[in-house]
Amino acid sequence: MTNARTLLLIALMVGVAFGGSALVLRLAGLAVPAPDSGFAAYYMRGLAQPIPVVQFAASWYVLLAVWCTIAIVSAAGLALAGRSVRSRSDRTTMVIAGFACAALALSAFSILQAFDAYYYVAYGRLYGVFGIDPYALTSAIHVKDATLSQLYVVLHNPPFGDPYGPGFTLFAGLLARAESNTDLAFQLWSWRLVGVLSALATIFALRRLLQRVPEEERARRVAAFAFNPVVLYESAVGAHNDVMMIAPAVWAFALVDELPLIAGVLIGASIALKYVAAIALPFLIIRAGKKNVSGAILLGCVAVAIPALCAQAFHLGRSAAASDAAIGSSLLMSLNWLLALPFLRGGLGSVPIASGVGPLPFVGDVTWPRAIQLALFAVVAITLVISILRYAKRRSVADAARPIAALVLAMPALHPWYVIWLAPICAARGAWAVYASWFGSLALLGYAHEGVVPSPVNEVFFVAAALAMVAGPIAAARWTRPRVADVTARA
């Protein structure tokens, strides 16, 4: 049974979501860059879209308003897990209901800060409505379609080749076919709805994983994921498909002990959405193997077969490879970017380290930024191997979290939606839960680099924000370790 404080907190979240949305749109209209900045035309083109996309604004006010809006909604949501319900048995239910209300309100948010949802609509429409392979976009597309014509204004013709897994593109095609007669605004919003439903699915998976935990603690731990700022924003506003990817992966862990075959199907679907989910597969196989070796083998085979089968519908050729290469070459607000800054500022960013060595397959010229990137991914590989060996002995959440965190930090661009990969760890206990919670709380700083016009002064803030995202969670986890360890020991 709910009480007045619970209803007040939910009303506060909904009100702040709508109020913040209106404020952000107003500020976006006042933040047009000066014509001589070179960003004015791009900014106005983004602002004119059905859901305006705000990048390279003249001021920081839009970003600050977004951050404050999400922070207030997050704080109110976390309070739902506290003493807000008279009957302690209702707390997790109230957390879920509160998230649903807040997320649906945020799904009406007035702006986007990235064009990804526009690409989702384009890929889905190309494949689901017109049967065009979005992995092989090498020349202009000549079909008469009002939605695609709108999209070409900001995505060009042809769009950037599809960089996602084939399972995602199949889903996008089905969604596009179902809503083929709707306008672009609705099609964009539908991806926000998919994000909200995916986050809710993850929340229910976490509740199942925590079914033996006392209700009060379960509510707090579920809320730690649900109302983490990056989860709220990327599911309901950003609509990034990383939220889709983690939902079946978390459910795979929730079901692997009783239903290893179903867990294989779920992790296979996750890998088909984005191949990066494969990092979780060894841990699932080990966990399944503790009870049944044949079940573990079947799980692995099914998990590999599903993305392979999905890929049969497409030609994953040069266009897709070029898209992935472009993503891999984009340095933005990341550890790779921070370490490469001296070379970038010294004009050595594109200069090969060895003048007589030609481009390497899949890598290109080995520049200092590229060498740093390769070193970081070598660390990820070593971390993964060590973590798998340790997980086989003790099945600790820390061993599963460590390689995911290493992968996020190694990405050349530390986009906020990548931090979603680590977000389910917020519902764990110990230092890694603290780390994941802080990382998610700071992740929206990652929109700064593309959120305001670059300048020497802004560059200082970009570096500070990147340092905060990289080092802040580590400092928080280490500072709180003694207290967290005591709680874990008593649980």
C-alpha cells in the first residue's frame, strides 16, 4: 500500500521530467553558435528535426539543464527504495512502478544529444520496408519515401553503413514494417519506448537474481540500477540499443542455473544485437558447467549459432567494415584520447611511428594514438583471460565485472551509452557496485565534447570531464571499500 510520500516522489519525478524538458528546449533555442564558428548551419539543421538534436551549442546551459534534470529524477527515484512505503514487502514493486512512470515521462523529452536513433529508423526502414541491405550502402539510394527524405537531411544519402549486429537490424526492420505508415517523430519515439521496455526487462531480471535477498536490500539494489543517471537517460531519452543488448544478457544470468538452453538463446540474442556482448559468454558457460557440462556446451553452441544465423540475411561487407573502422578511429572523452592528447596536440596524431612500415590489416597506419589503442585492448584481453580463470574458481561478480570495465575504458570514444554495459553491476554489492554506480552517475559528462562548440577554454573542461569519468569511479570505490566490505561480510 502506497503512502503520500511515495506518490509525491513519483509526481516529483514526472514533473521534473516534463519541466526539465521544456527548459532544455528553450535553452537550446537560445544557444545557436555564431555564424563565424562554422557550427551554426549544422546546429540549426539538428534543431529543426522532429526530435531536435543538440550538438555544438554556443553555451553549456543545455548540458547543465539535462544533467540537473536527470540528477533530480535519479535522487527522487533512489528515495523510493528507502522509507517511502509502509509495507516493506512493496518496496521493490514501488521502485519498478516509479521507474516506469519516470521513464515514460522522460520518453517525451524535447531533445536528443546524438543522432543514433535517426540511424536506427533509417536502417530499419531501408531493410524492413524496402528490402535494402543496410550493411552494403555504397551508393545513393533512389526510393521515394517521405521518412527517408527527412532522414537524408541529417544522415546524407546513403547513410553511414550499419555498424550494429544483424539481430538488431532484423528487429529494426520488423519495427519499421509495423510502423511504416507513421511519421518520423513517432518512429523516433518508438525507439525510446523500446529502451524503456528493455530497461524494465533488465530490472525484472535483476529482481529474479536477487530473489533470496531481503526485501529492503533488494529494493535498494534494484533502484541502484533503475535510477542510475545513465540508465534513466539512455533508456528513455537517448534510446541507445545498448539497453536492448543488456536485457537478454542479464536474463541469461538469471536463468542459467535452471535453464541453460534458454540462457544460451538469450545471450545469443544479446550478441546478435551487439557483438560486444560476447564478453559475457565465457562466464555463463562456466556457471552452467558447474551443474551440467553438456548443458554448458549446448549453451555455448546455441549462443554462437544465433548471431551466425541472423547474419545470413545480410552481406556484411566493405560498408560495414568501413563503419566499424570509422568508429574505432574516433577518439572522444576516453582514456585513449587522454593518453593520446600530447601526440594530437603536437601534430603527430596521424603520423606513422615507423616511416617504412605500411598499413596493417584491420588496423591501418600504426600511429601513436593507434598504438595506445592496441595496448589498451591488449590489457582488455589479458584482463579477460585472468578474470575467466578466477571466475572458474570462485564465481565472483568482481571477476565478471572487471573485463567489462576494462573494455569500456579501452573504447576509443567513451560514449555514455557504453557505460550501460556495466550498469547491472550497480545492483551487486561491494566495491564494484560502487564503481559502476559512480561511473553511471558521471557518464553523461561524455556528452560535453560534442555538446558545446570546441574552443581552447572548453578543451580544458573536456579534459577535466574525461578525467572525472575515468578516475572518479576508481577513487569512489577505493574510498568506500572498508565500509562496503563490512556490509558484504555481514550479508
